[in-house]
Amino acid sequence: MVLHENEEFHLAEKKQGHARGQRTRSVVAQCLDIAASTVSSVWAAYTDQERAEAAEEQRGRPRSFQDDEVAPVIRQYMNECNEQRLPITAKMVADEVAVQTNLCIARRSMSRLLRRLGYRYIMGEKRHYLAETVGERGVPSHVPTA
């Protein structure tokens, strides 16, 4: 019903030559026979920042997997590598997930997934292996130098 009225309204406006040069809100208000302030408030609510953030999460292609499906496998692999003090890359995690769950996830997608799960890339401190505190970057005083 609204579409039919909308079509009739626009055809009548076009015949009279009033379709151009008017503000969109006033035209919509006339078409729907409501106040222009109502159109403005509805439009403001539609473009609200909270809705924009919610829409941001729904962008793009639907995922072929749920984060909850692979999170336990990733957590287990991360813990194993951390216990052995091995370096970890997104490609290594993606390969392990492919072996464990038969889900093939690209390296870039794995990087995004790791970020969503709360993992961050941290560069290790470059300091002498015998330094006693984190603040010491040089050789400790008790280590003989050649």
C-alpha cells in the first residue's frame, strides 16, 4: 500500500514539475503524510553510531566457520608452543587448525581470527640472556667480557 501511494505521489510530482529541487526529507514527509521532523528523527536513529558499529560487524561474506569451533584448537596449540617457547605465526596456527579440524583458513583470515580471540603479536625483548632484570639491556656486571 505504501509503495503504491509512493509511486502515485512521485508520478504526480513529476507531472507538475515539483520533483526536482526539493529537500529529500520534505518530499518524503509529503509522500508519507507525516511531519518532516519525524522523518529527520527516524533518519538520525537509522544513521546512529551504534547501528553503524553493528552494521560494520556484518559486512562482507559470511564466514565458513564459527570462532567457537576453532578456538579450543588454537588455544591448545598456543599453550603447547608457549610451553616449549617456540615462535608462532598465523600460518603455523592455520596449518595446525587444518590438521586438527579439516578447516582450511587463509593466513590473513587466521590473523583476523586471532585478533578477534584476543591474541596479539608481541615482539620479544632484545637483551642479553644473562641480564637479571628487564631494564638491563647490557651485559650484567658479574659476566666477564672479553
